[in-house]
Amino acid sequence: NQYFGHGVKKYNSNRHPMVPKGSPAWQAVAAKNEFDVRLYMAIVEEFNNQQGIIASYAKAARDKAVMGVAEEMEEQIGSLQEEMEKLMSKMNPPLPEEADQTKRKPTAVIHVGPPKTGSSSLQVSLKQSDVLSAFTSDGYSMPWFLLGKDTPSEYVFATCFLEDKKKAARGASDEELCPEAELMRLRKFGEEGENIFLSAESFSSADPAKIADFMEPYWDIVIIYFHRWFHDWVFSMYHQVEKSDLYFYHESFEHFQAGHGSGNVYHNRYLEWFDKIYKYDFEWGGYQTYYKYKEQFENVVTLDFNDKSSGIQEKVFCDGVPNAVNTCKYFQSHSEGVKNPSKPLVYRMIAYDANMLGLTKFCSMEQFQRMSWKIKNYQQNTLGLSQFDFPMRCLNDAVIQRLIDLSIEHRRNILNSSPLSEAMEKEVRMIYWMKVKDKACHADTRATLGMPEWVEFINTWNEENPCP
């Protein structure tokens, strides 16, 4: 230290001038010690690299110590929580039904119609093997298939929940309307956690509260409802009533002979049907169905029947049924779906009214069907006319206006659409008017049967087809 110590006199040492970098002397020394300089610079670089590595060791050691403390604390907290839960369970043990509520419920999708909104077409398509396979892969069951039924058990399921007044009107026993075995089979799907899909027009006559009481303990419920323009629906519904009387639903030939409705003849029934609109419009068109289900269930999916951008099946499985991805794709690639075409009824109506007015007498249903075919053949082949060339009875403008008013009112309420501007409503009313006028006329059977050519037809028929 006597030579190199700080703050003391340094003996046997001499002061030397500084050598500027880049000077001839600096360059000479650098050239002579080139490798020493390189070695020095390499050592400095390695030192810097090692410094980062050594620092990471220290940081890892510190982190490990902190984590050890944290893990120890976490274990202690976990043990305390377990002890608290055990203590609480002893003080207040959960009931079995409360424990079950922690599980995620399966989904029950119920298509409630109403009638004349494509229900039959939908149900027929669901019987196709490709559709069943796609829907099964989406995680849904359709009970009537799994129960080995040829006809949908949904009808039975729906009649289990009928409104009391609709139940009384059927005049059947509880067991006939709702076999206990079928209802228990339906419940089993819920107990086993199965997603299910039900579709039946009879659900439109059911009591939503009864459905909720039975099904909500097992399923989260989704209701699918189709809205159809009132003016479009009411003509379709009338056609269905005619078809029911003229094609089927008669218990016997005597029942068919007795007829239905005031006056028993179609000449009177058409105008009577539309007169009811003024009194019962709320229940018509399935609108009561919508409002009662909306009041009971949170998840009511409303689909627009009159939107022709996609088919009924595609709407149901792409926009209505949750997570039906494969079934949705199937119907998107098979958009034609299943059709349920209407049948011309005018020829049967004329035959039916000829019988009810006493102009002829049928001895059997077969004779009625044969006369209907004869009337069609006479009109088309002998007279060269179509089903639209008979004398007509048409609705008056006041009734047509009422149909349009109801269409706009219910569409706004059910589809939650904004009020139309004055100009837009005027245009919509014009479109509706044209559509209604196109359907607003009905064959005048009394006038037809009084025409000379048809009097002659009936007389010839009676001579050739006497009843024994």
C-alpha cells in the first residue's frame, strides 16, 4: 500500500503523460498487444453474459421461497375451508331436491303449433331416418321413436295437459286422454337427463301451468310458436274444417249424414264462419296460444310462418331448437322439406249439400265419394270448366277490412315489430287486401244446384244410383 495506496505519497513512482487513443504510440501498443486486447474484450463480454445467468439463479431462489410460503398458506386455507364446510353441513344438511338443483337440466323443446302453421309437414319430416340420425347426433330424443311408436306419442303427452274446458269438451276419461304409463315414460326421459323434442297441435289447447308443474323439475323448457298472418290463417283454417267434414273424422256414416253447423249446408256455413271473427278474434289464429305460453314461460321462440326465405323445418332447427347444428345443416341442404298440399273440396261440398238439401240420398260413404268424383268429371270434362267457375258468394268489404286490421295488430304484438309509417301501412294494407280478395269467395252450392245443367245431372244420378 505504500506504493499504491490512496491518499498517501507513492514512492518509487513516476508520472507519465497520457497516450491519446488513435495516436501513433497508442496504435503501436495496440498492434503489439492485439491478442491481449481481444482476450480482454472476450472476458468482458462473457462476464456480462454470466452476470445475467447468475442473477436469474438468485431470482429463482427468491421466487421459490415465496411460492413455498404461498403454497403452504394455500394448503392451510384449503384445510380451513374444508373444516368450515364440514361444520356447516352438520349444522344445515342440504335436502335431496336442493342438491339436484345444482345439476344442469336437460332441455325440452315443445312446438305448440298452432294449427295450420306447418305442424303436419314438420312432424312427417321428423320420421325420416336421416333426420332422426342428425337429431340424435345433436343430443335430442323424440320419445315416440324410442318408445317404438308408429304414431307420435306427443299427441298423448299434449292431451295430458289439456285446459279443463277443452278436456271436458272431449268427453273422454282421464286414462283415455292421458295413459299413466305414457306419462311416466315421458318423465323417465327427464330423470335420465335426456334432451327431448315434442311437437303437437294439441299443445295449443293445453294449460301451460300444468306443463310447467310436470316438466320444469326435470327440464329447461323452450317453447316454439309459429305466427301466421291472420287473414292467411283464417282461410286455411276454414279449409281444414271443411276437409275434416268431407274427408274424415266421422265416427260413422250416420254421423256424416247428421251434418255439422247451423243449417248443415256449406251454403250457409261459409259466411257464418267469418261472422265469428267479430266476437272471437283473440282466440282465433292461435293468438291465445301465444299469449298464454308467453305468460308462463320465459323462453318462447316466435317464428314467422310467412317468411319464405327458409322452410318450416329449417326455421325450427336453425332458429328454434338450441344446438341442433347437424339437423339444421340437414334441412339447409334439403330446403324443399315435406309438403302438405291442399285438396280441392268444392266437388265434395256440392255432393254433400245436394244430400243435405234433399235433392239426393246417399246410402253409404262410398256412394258420396263416387258422386263427388262424378261432379268433378262433369264440371271439367263435360262443361269444360274449372273449380273456380262455379257461382260464388264473397265476403263483404267490412269483413275483409276486419281481417286486415287483425293481421296488422297481432303481427305487431307477437313479432314485436315497430309501428309502420303511414305510407308503409298503406302499402301493406293494399297487399293484404289483394291477397284476401283472392280468397274471399266461396262456391255458392245452392245457386249451383239450382242451375238447369246441374238439375239434370242430379236427376240422372238419382235414376242410376237408387238407394235400396
